[in-house]
Amino acid sequence: MPELRLRGLPVFAGVGYERLARLEAHLAERSLRANEVVYRNGDLCDGIYGIVRGAVLLRTEVPGQPIDRVFDLGPGEIFGEEEAANGTPRALAARALGATVLWHLPLVPLRELLREHTFVETVLRTQGVRRRTSRLRARLAPSSRREPRIWIDRSVMVTVDDRERANVRLEDLSPGGFCFTFAPESWTAGRELVIALGLAGRPDLLRARGTVRWRQDSAVGIEVEPGGPGWKRKIEQALRELVPRA
């Protein structure tokens, strides 16, 4: 009998070969680049994922709230199981950490299996409870991060060195820096720049001097120099514009 890929995921260890083979017919492989999104906070659950190669980061990405890095997962681990078992939207966002290959098992055939093999559902729910408990402990622990990054996820206009203009996506910001995607190729690691960040009608919402510390594909991280004693207040004012309250 041919080897089944799902045998590599411990959660299915007790499922018979024929039943697992029928389930595997629905399995799809997905390759991701570094920082590519698997799913976002609040997305409808589309099933579970298993990591073949690479790694996945689970974290909160709620506009206007601090980013909470929850789990780093590696080969052989599954994720998205709690929402699949409970029928709820995604509680966390999932992103690839470097080049990653995943297996995706859609929700409908998975639920059919869970009705037939309740022990698999028990394993999924138990793992979900363990991860939720681990997350709660981490949130209650003293934080070593003085300046939490705030998730933004919206398009902005930037002007660099008062001459280079671009439309980019602001992923997050903190008093210590910015993270952008769809950044121009000229924003290479090590480049020093003066950046003005704004919106339509507010082109100079926030201005800072900084350095590009890293680049992955179109994503860049910029470390900024503190803008004086009122810098954090300027950040707070910019946040009110960038993440308007409903």
C-alpha cells in the first residue's frame, strides 16, 4: 500500500488506512514565501493546516491593538484545529516564517471524519485547550517589551528624503519603528532615510529619521530615532488617524 502523507501528522495516527486515504484525497499542498499570510484574525475557518517544511507564526493582528506573538510552530505540527472543532472564526492570524510548505485539509471532509472518529476531535480540542492555556499564561507573565507594536494594516502614502514618494502598506508601528509591505526596491537594508507618513489630505501625519534594518521580499522594517520628548504623543495622535474608532 502506498504511504499516506497524513500518517505524518500524529493526530490521525488512530485512523484506519482506507478512511485516511479517502480523507487524503481532499488534501492540498500550499507553498508560501516568508511573511506570507495563511489566514487573518476573524477569517472564516476553512479547515486545518499541517506544516511539512518551514515554520508558522500565530499571533494577534487586530487594527489598533498590540501585536501578541503567541506560537511558533514547526514541521509535523497542525494549526487552526480549535476553530475547526468549534466552528468559530479564526482567533489568531497565521503567517509563514521563511519559505514554508503546508498541507491544507478543508473543513467539510474534516468534519465528516470527526463525526466518525470522535477520538480525533478529542485530540484536536485537547490541543486547542493547551494552546489557549499557554497563551493565557504568556499574557499574564511580565512583559519584557517596553514598546509594543500596534497592528495597523492599511495603505498609506510616504515621502522619503522629501523627494521619493510611494504608496505602501503600513503593517504596524511603535515608537521604535515601522513595518511596511509593498515597499520600493530602493529601500534596502542599511539605508538611512527621513520618512514622512500620511493619508489623503494629511501627507505629513508622522515624520521620523530612521534606518532600514531588514528586508524580506517587499516587506521592510525601519528603526526610527526618537523624535524628542513628545514623540510618543505624536505616535498616539497618528494612531487616532490611522485606526479611527467605530
